[in-house]
Amino acid sequence: MLARFVWADGAWEVDGDRRELRAHGKPVPIGSRAFEIVERLAAAAGQFVGKDELVAHVWRGLTVDENTLRVHIHAIRKALGPDRSLLKTDAGRGYRLLGPWAVKEDQDQPATANSSLSLPRSGQSAPTNLPAAVSDVVGRSAAVLAIKNLATAFRVVTLTGPGGIGKTTVALELARDLLDAFGGSVFFVELSPLSDPDLVPSTIARALGLGADGKRLPPEDVARAIGASKLLLVLDNCEHLIDATARLAEIIVRQCPHASILATSREVMKIEGEGVFRLSPLDVPESTGAVPAQLLKSSAVELFVGRTRALNDRFALNASNSPAVATICQRLDGIPLAIEFAAGRAATLGVQQVVADLLDRLSSLASQRRAPVPRHKTLRAVLDWSYDLLSQSEQQNFRALGVFAGLFTLNDARSIAPSQERADWLSGLVDKSLVVAEIRDTVALYRLLDTTRTYALDKLREHGEFEAANRAHAERYRDVFQQAESEWQIRTTGDLHTDYAWRLDNLRAALAWGLPDQRATALGLGVATAAIPLWMHLSLFDECRSTLGRALSSHTLVDTMPPERQMRLHAAYGIASLYSGGNPADAEAACERALEIAEGIGDVDYQLRCLWGLWLVRRGSIDLARRFLSLATGPVDELVGHRMMATSHHVQGFQNEARPHVDFIRANPNLLAADPTRFRFLVTERPVSEEPGLARILWAQGCPDQAMQLVRQSVEAATAAGHANSLCHFLSLAGCLVTLWAGHLDEARRYNTILSDQSTKFVLPLWRSWSRGYQGIIALQTGDAAIGAELLRLAIDELRGLHEWRGYAFFPIYRAIALGRLQRLDEALASINASIENADHRDEGWMHPELLRAKGDLLVLRDPSDADGAAEGCFRAAIEEAHEQGALAWQLRAATSLARLLHDRGLQAEARDALQPVYGRFTEGFATADVASARALLDILG
């Protein structure tokens, strides 16, 4: 079949390559089976295609009924919208698309969107996060098949129905059935813990393996990350975030041609291309007098019997109890959750007692109480009934559990439970199906279902216990993170993530209560302060900055806090602002305030932390580095101080002055290993966080092999440490850079892929922009100057927006080279001149010789004869300045450019004299690009 069919006026296109139906150039969401029908009808050029032929074409080798075909025809008409009359039906002849349809063979290649996020590649992470089935799904095979058919006609299917109807169970069963069809790429996203609609995209990103915890991520970023990947997203419990979910779903189906969405919600999203399946209750017996064998044909009875037997293996459906069982299922309207509750009670009380209690409660509750949504009255009655069967102490404890937004432990539960007269009260609630237990390794974790939690919270409010329970909850999480503080310094990030990351939902719930938008509580400030190490270890800088920003906005309350806590809040806010792309002025002010408090109370540790933060803000100030080193009290402080001194001298262009500090660091590689306080400077066991400067210094001084060895060791160490920010920091400022200079393009591409993945997953916009710049350099060096120039422009603009100064000289050099290759020489020279001025203004002298050399190369491009000597002047100035800096690498580059210019003029001896002495100073790196290029030129020069 040919690639593309176009309707006469171009309004509609059927694109076989992209498998898209497009209206006026815009994709129209449509399922895969429905697309195959449209494609076949378009190929028939307006002729009728019989029903049997369509079924045989679309469902090859499968037996389907006519209703299935009708579902897809309905989907196509819905997709055609106002043009639905294009699809004609003839009872005796089949279907046709009104024409004329023409074949268009000049298929354009789909553009590749530049994405700031990217999905994990195969082998890097599990392709699906679907939970394993824990019990048989009863009575839903027909529903699963029907929804499966619907999912082939619509790319967005919403499974809707009242609470407790079994939407999640059916969605998971269907998702497991579709695993093979989506190549294992099926992802389950639980939205019920969320209260902030802005966190929907980042929650989906985390389920996809992109991370983004706590980041208000634009939905377009998620769509760009998915791109052309074939996957199924299962979005569970959308109703409380329906607008945000609908907006994101609409963006995904429009921008991602092979992505499908299965949503469960009590409310339809009402978006274009949405197929809706209303899940009915389980079928119930028509008569209570049927024999047991007949009753078991009812799925509601089958579920009730199965769940009761799971809790009491002596239970069996027989002639004496079958009428009661049938009555229970009828009265509960076949709602699975209600039936499971009833089964839990029947296992201990017996079915007759359950019937008696249930009948009384349903009749009174239905007439006297009003649920939040009318269709939930039955489930509310069952929840009320289950709740009323609890003892008073059990009721108190159950109500209190409503404050937990996600998983919790037995000790968590005990800390907030008002009544603990029995040790097994939590397991009792699990047995009664009011609490769900999950076993992770050897630890039991617990949670409440969404409907159950909502009910418990309502009860808390009714009893006037809401504030007290939330206070106990916040106190618990303050204490958990305070007690864990000693662990932050000595355990790996991976271990801490395993033990504490799952507490994030409850941490956020505690902060939402303690730090609301308009006010803050002292307890909320305590929770925020205790959570700082977790945010730092998990590289959740954006969440840390936004939360502490709210905390610090309550000036009156903050000012009453002990100085030590004020100091910690300000210092953490400053560091988080630096790494999350916040305003540098805010970061600087916060670090200065924390430093002032630290000096006032004599806290040397925090004086060092604040000096380090200010040093990062103030572009590697030598004075701040010297001040830090003078205060150093231990091996970590001393080592970090020397690293700051080395980097400061290096950045300002004093490579010789930097070398003694480099030698100290390299002579003491194990100083950090035994010191548990190292992480307060976001430093892992190996010196990774500020080591970029060391690798660049070695490179600049003409030691490229040593620089590459340091790069490889550091990347390996940072990867093993598992701290995303340290790894991204090193890859951005040295790993990708040095490998590109060395000419190891494949290695640079691999490092930049890691940088892109990590900066996206952990929402580190600063390093993500650096990654985009490296993508541009790689494109340039592989021959695509246009793409390279554009990517570098985007990176430079993003870094400028993030107030990042370290790329102001480096990336513009490569962009100017790209512009030169595109013959945009005036623009390229203007860019280089601006970069030279910026480098002087920003104390970024280390790049100044290279900027001069690049300017000379551009001048040669404009005038190969260099009639005015401007290019030669740039090269000689670069050589002289590089020599003064002790930057042998820049000296070699400038000398090579000068020798090439002199050679082109026919001045062989002068060219050789310019290059040979510089080349002769190298004792290593003969396989790197610059040294090899110089050697090749010397061979030509004789």
C-alpha cells in the first residue's frame, strides 16, 4: 500500500508512514485498527469496500463480530467531525470514503523534535511498572475484551464509573493483556496521592523513568520525551485532577502518534478522540431462590464466595446460605469494593448477620444521608456500615489513618493513632479490607484506597479531629527525617532513595498542611528543615527551593526560630536556588544571610557551607576560596578549599597558579573516603563535584592523557555514587568537554546522553541546557552546521536565562564556527567579539586565548590571504597570552592555526618555526585530535 493518500482539496490526509490521519496538516487522534480501516478505504479511491473484506484486512486471522467493526466505524466518524458525511455506509455493499483521493508519494520525513526529556533506552530500566496480579479478576472478561476493541479504535479510552466499581482492577487486567502489543512499554501512573494539578506531568514523567519529582513540568516536555515511542499510559484515579489530566492527554495524543492512554476516572475527560467505556457493576442473581450452582454463574456471587473463602477456608456456598449471599450481592448492586467489604465481614460474622446489619443500614442511610456524589450512596453506605462495625478505638485509629497520602509503616501508624489498647489493631483493619498491605522485601507497608481515605478524612472532620491528626502526622515526618539526619552523611544515595523516597507523598502532605500558601506554622517549618537532606541527596533542588521559599516568606515566624534553624533554611534555599535555575541574586542573599548567622553563633561548619555557596554564585572568587581554605578544620574542608583555589585560578586564566593546588588534590586521593561529613558540599566519596576544574587544568597545561584518565575515573565514581547533581556537574563542566577536545566523539556522545537523561530525570534545568549545547557541538562535528548552530543558540539563550556564566565564552566559540561554515561570517565575528568582551567582564580569562584563535580562523575564512594581517595578529596574541597563562593546549591550537596560515602563504620555514617549539613541549596526548593535527601539519612542512 502506498505511503500517503490526500483528499482532493488537501483537507484530509492518510499517512501510512506515520500511521496518522491528518486534518489540515494536524494529526487527528485515532486508534490503530480504525486507521487501518481508513487507509484501506482511501486506497479504494471512493469505491465501496465490503464489511467482510475490511474485517479480513484489519483483523487478519482473527474472528470478530460485526459490532467490533461498528465500534471502529463510529470512531472514524467521530474523528472526521464536521466531515463525518465523507464516510458512507451501504447495507448491501459496505463502506466507502467519498473522494476523490489521490496518491502522494513524496513523503516528507517527520521532523525530530528537540526534547529536554528523553525516555530510558532499552536495557536501562524495566519497560513496565505494572504491578503483578495478586488475585483473579472475576466477572470482567467481557468488559476487558470490549475495552480492548475500543482501545484499537481510540487512542484515548476513559474507563468511568462510580467509586468501588473496579475501574483500576479492570484497567490493570487490560494493561497486562496489552503488554505484548506495546512491546512491554505499558506504564501505570497512580494520581490519587496528588492534590496539585501542576504535578500531573512530573508524576507521569517519573513513572516513565524520567524522574521530575516535585517539578512543575510543562506537559509539552512529557509529550516531547515520548515522541514517536510506542507505549500505553494507564492513568489511574483522574477525577480530582480531571482538567490537568485532560489537557496533558490531549497534548500527548496530538504530538505522539504511537502513544495511547487508558484512564480511570469518575468523570469523562471530554477531549477530542476520546472513547468512553462505562464500567457496569458485576451481574447479580435475578432471584434469591436459585440453586447454588446457578447462583455461581453470577459474577457478583462468584466474587463474594471467592473472597470469603480466602479469609475463611471453611466457607462454602450451599442451600442454606445461598439466599443470604444472593441478597447481599443484590443489595450491594454488584459493586466489587462493597462486595469485598461484605465478604470480609461474612468470613467472621457469618452471612446471616451481615444480611441483617446490611439491610438495616442501607435503608436508613439511603434516606437520611447524602454522599458527595449521588451515585456513591451505596458505597458510602457500605463504608458507613463497615466503619460502624468497628470498636470505638478501631474507629479512632481508622479515622486518623486518613491523613496518610501514600504508603506508611506500622510505626508511622502508631505515631498518629489516638487509641492503641490492642497491638494488632492495624492488622485488624487490613483483615476488614479497610487498609491494604504491601510487602516490600521483608518490610510491610500499608495504604488506604482512595475512596476509603476520602471517607476517613470526612470522618476526621465530623469528629473535629482533622487538625490534631494532621499535626501528629507532621510531627511524625519531622521526627523521621530528623532521626535519619545522621544517615545522610554515611549512606549511599541509592540506599537512601530505597529507604526514604517512597515517603515523599507523605512529606508533601505534611508540608501542604504546615506551609499553606497564605500562612506557615512552626511545625511546618520544622518539617521543611528536617527534609533538607532528603531533597539534597535526591537532587530535588526545585522542590526544595519552592518549599523553602514559602517557608522563608513567613518572615515574622522565621525570625522567632532559633538562629541555627534560620541558618539552615537560608543556606539550603541558597544552594537549591543555584542548582534549580533560580535567581542568583536570591541565592546570594540567602547564603549571605546564613553566613551572617553562622558567624554570629560561631558555627564554622556553616560558615564553610555558605562560603562555598557564595563562591559558586560569584564565579569562583579567589578571595572567597582563600577565605574558605583559611577556615578549613578537617581533611574534607582542606581538600574542597584546594579545589576551590585551583578552579578559581584556572577560570581566571592563571593555570600556573592553579597547579600547586591540583598537585595537592592528586596527592591526597583518599582524604574523603573516611569522612562522613563530605556530603555537606554535595561531594561524593571521590572528589567529583568540583573536579571539573582539575580535568580542565590538566588539559590546558598540556596533559591531555592525564585529563582523560581523570575524566573516566570521575565519571565512573560519580555514577557509582548515584548522586545525579554531582554526575551532571562533572559531565557538563569537564566530562563532555575534555572528550570533545580530545576528539573522542563516540565517548563524548555517550557522556552527553547520560547528562541529558540524568538532568531530565531529576529536573536539573541548568545541566539540561549544557547538554543541549553539547548536542549542538556534536552535530557540528558530524557535519551538520545548521543544526549545530541552532542547538547552540538555544543552549546559550537558556543558560543566559538561568544566569549561568560558565558557558558564555565556551559555547559561543562553537556557534561562531558553525556560523562561519554556513558563510554567515559577519554574524560569527560579531558573536566572537561579544564573547571576548564578556569573558573579560566575567573574569573568564581561561578561554580568552581560544577566543582570539577562533576569531583569527574566522578572519581567514573571510579573507584567506589575510591581507591586513588581522588573523595573524589574533593568532600571535593568542599564543602569547596562552604562554603567559601556562595553557600549553591553547598555545598549540593557536600555533597550529598560525602555521597553517603561513604555509598557505608559502612561508614554510616560518610556519615550522611557529609550530615546532610548541609541539616539542608535549610529552603525552599524541593520539588526541589537536596534537595529531599539529604533527600532521609538521609532516607537511617537512
